[in-house]
Amino acid sequence: MALVNMVDMLSRAKDKGYGVGAFDFIDIKTLEGIIEAAEEENSPVILAVPERLLGIIDMKSLTRAALAYIECTDIPVALHLDHGKSFDNIILAVKYGFSSVMYDGSSLPMEENIKNTREIVRIARAAGISVEGELGYVGRNINAETLDSDFFTKPEEAKRYVEETGVDALAVSYGSVHGMYIGKPHLDFERLRAIKNTVDVPLVLHGGSGLSDDDFITSIKNGICKVNIFTEISVRGMDRLRNELKKDQELALVLDGLKKETRDVVKRYIELFGSRDMA
Ligand code: 13P
């Protein structure tokens, strides 16, 4: 099956009522762990490259490695640029063979976000790949208990944004936060339901790490088709590496621990999101 367009993958998830995990990877071991988990679960999966780490990650070579791994697997995989804010990086993602990009204009005024997203959609369409847009703002490392709901996605604005840009998927804000949660998150499911009833495209939940199982299940029941996870891979990977290092063994085994920890994190989410055996 190998590389697929993300919109086809998410349309299927939307019809059948499950979620597909989008897991950020930063090196070969996290990449291997994600693919191995999806293979063992017979699940579709989205491999995401976080734009904010491109100063550390070499996009071109890591993408080539990812495409080689994707070619060697039978499960459907989408290769996605996560939180693309720079026009140049989005064009590079198209050039390097990504099957999907996110344009994140969520911190811009609505008109500018619409204008930029529309331009990205036009380019992505020509390249035959899909686009995720974001409306409303999902913060990072801020107290989830005291969020200002003014930054949450407004259903009527979501309708206009989707209609005027033509995005294939929409990231929405209804109480989640990127990074480790500070304070208890209270997701606004009524708002999510209202957005789902207003727009037709698959919805995306950002800031997955640290939400409860019930939060995920209720979100997926109410229109979320793609769930983004990164912090948990990062935190659990660091813990695992610390433990492996204590064992005083060779480097290959230490790094294998990172792959296995990533695989275990991803497998649990695949089962929770209901995408097992949906490859
Ligand atoms: P976490 O890092 O909070 O899991 O969020 C991931 C994410 O939304 C990436 O776009």
C-alpha cells in the first residue's frame, strides 16, 4: 500500500468513525517505532515531521529515509508536514514528496489566514497532495485550566474558512494544549459537535499527549478523525534512554530501547483511536 494521500485516509476514518494517529518523528528510531507499531496493529498511520524542529532535523534526508521505509511496508502511510508556517518549507515538503502538509496560520488575522491557506491549497492540489488548515489557536505549555475560550474555534468562522480555502482537514481548538498539561484540560465537546455539524471535512485534534482516554473517545465520536501525538513519545523516549544507559550496554541496544518505547506508545494510541485492523 505504502504512501497514500492523507485525505483518502481521513475520509475513510470519518465514514467508519475511528481516528488515525499522527505521530511526530525526529530520527530513524522514532520513525521505525511508529511504522512497527502500525504494522503490528495493521493500522493506517500518519508520519509527521514537525516544522519547528527543522533547525535540528535535516528535512531532506529524513524525508528520504521515511519514504524508503514507507516503500518497504504494506500498511497505508501518509507523510505530513506538521505546523508548516513557512511558505518555503511547505514548498520543500511538496518537492520532497510529502503526501500532505499543514498550513498553520492560526495566529494570523482570519483574512490573512484564509488568503495564505487558499494559496497553499492551490499549490498542493497541483501536486496532488492534501492540506490541513487550523482555525482557533492551540497553545503550547500553558495552563489548560485557565484557557481563554476566545481562542477556541468558532463554528461559523470554521464554515467560512473551510468554504473559502478548500482545505481537506481542519485542526480545531476546543481546550487542548501542546506539550505536557499544566492544569486539568476541560474539552468543550459542545463546541466540537457544533463545528462538526457545520463543516464537512475531517477534524483534527492537536495536543493529544496527556488527555484522558475518555477525552479521545468522545472527541472521535464527535468528528475528530486525526489525533496528533508528540510530547508523550518525547518524554517516554527520554525516560527509556535514561534507563537503558544505566545498563551499560552497547549503543545499538540503547537506541533500540527508543524504538521500542515509541512503538509501545503508538500501539496503545492506535488501539484507543480504533484504527486497529483498518489498514
Ligand atoms: P503533543 O506534543 O501535545 O502530543 O501535541 C502534538 C501535536 O499536536 C503536534 O502537532
